[in-house]
Amino acid sequence: MASNVINDFPKISVADLLQTAPAELEALVLAGEEYLNSQVISSDRIQKLGLALTGFTDYLRKGRLKIVGNSEISYLSQLSDEGQTAALAKIDPEVVSCILITKGLAAPFSLKLFSESNKIPLLRTGLPSSRAISLVTNFLQERLAPQITIHGVLVEIYGIGVLLLGESGIGKSECALDLIARGHALISDDSVFIKRIGEELVGDSVELTRGHLEIRGLGIVNTRELFGVSSVGNKSRIDLSIELRAWNAVENVDRLGLEIQNREIFGASIPLFVLPVSPARNLSTLVETAVRVFLLRRSGSDSLEQLIQKHNTMVSGSS
């Protein structure tokens, strides 16, 4: 399985944050506008500056958005101009990429001066700190998630994201085409763009090729035009992987399904079915069935276990 890591350590400029963050944030630039492109955020963790203003700065980490809320502003307002400057001087500007004031509070002059003199953008939002932290954290988790591109096909079947894997020419795209004709949705063909968000894998398509399949003998086909809007899906969590493998390349076929296999992709483990491919096998039906088996097992039902239990009952009854 060929794969190409795009970026293990993504980062985002403050300018990009302002342009692409949810509209609800409505962040305004109060100072340091000329440094929006040069300052970058590399972590989805948010930090408040309260303790740092009192001198405890060990917890501050570079690359994290810093929040100044009501408690920080109230603390600064109780200090003299010299006291405010001294409090801010305790903070190492090298660990501050950006400061966001919440609740629409007015920025003290000392804070504006600190930002300008240290080339740090100072922003303000009308949202309370709790909501701003939640909103920005969710946004940054998506934008800063480690990324990888995998050669395969991603389809959504019965609400389950299924990653089809296998050597080039094994029939992944043809199988996906048949699945689409049965009413399922294509997420991505050939190259699946994957992000790891927490413990989950989320797959998507490059926008340029979204809704297109490469079928040998037919070329590039537009599934939206052929099968309608519902045939194309947006990004999907990857719940299951199915590897299509040439029959002669499968050394030991598990005929009973006793062993539940897993495949590790980008550090996350997801269930795996290996389906031997031969001319007489209907791959789309097999893939659909594999998804149904996966759903049954996830709900606690396992046909093999039920058969073994029936067998054991018969044996114990006859002995």
C-alpha cells in the first residue's frame, strides 16, 4: 500500500486563522496587523495568561493561542501603568504567537504596546472565554491535524466509511462504481486525503477530483452526472478497511472468520477484511456483506459465535 505523508506537524498563520475560522468568532485586529502572516499557531491547545501575569510562566508553550479574558483585564486594571508594563514583561514574547481578548473587553494600552513592540498580533472577539476557547480549539483540531495521503478508494456504505485498499489495477474503482450504482456514496477515488483527529481517522477527497472515478476503458467519469447528487459524499470518518488482494497472493484464507484483523493507518487501528479477488467473485456484493458483518459485530452479534454455541449445545446434549 503506497502512502505519502504530507505534513506531520502542520501550522497555521494568524492571518489564515482570521480568514478561515468560523464566522461566530468575529475576531478584530487591535494591534500587530503587520505580523499576521509571520506569526504562526502550531498547537490546538489554548492557554490563558492569568498566571503568567503574576510571574508563573513555566506553563506557557510556544505555538499556542493565548487568551486574555475578564480576569486578566481586571487584574491589569488594578495595577499602575508601570505595574502593567512590569507584569507583561514577565512573559517571554517568543512563546506568544497571538493574543485574543474575549468578551469584547477594551484592551489596555500596555497590552497594545506589548503586542506591537514584540510583533505579536492582538485580536478581540465578543464571545466569552469559554465559548471562544471551545470554538477555536475545535477549529484548530481540524486544521492542525496530522495529514497523510493513501492510495485507495473511500466510499460510504450504510453510513460507514469504508477504505478500499489493494494494488493498482485490482479493481477498487470498478468496485466503487458498482457500489455507487447500488445507492452508496463516493468520497474519494485513487488518493484518499486522511487526517487523524484525536483517535479517529477522517478521509476526504481533493476538491479538484471530488466525485470522479477513473475506470479503465472508460476514462474519467463524473459520478454526480451519472448517478445524481447523492452519489457523492463529503469527508467521512473511516470505520473499516477492506483490502482486495489477488487470490494467488493470499497464502491462508480464513474460511471461518475466527480472527478479527486490524490495520494500522497513521497510528490508528481500524478493523480489516481481506477479500481474495478472482474473476468469478462479485466484489461489490462482498464489500456490502463485509460492512453488514462489521455492523452486526459492532452491535454484539456474531454469526460464527452463534454457530459455535449451537454446535457446543448439540455436542453436550448428545453426550
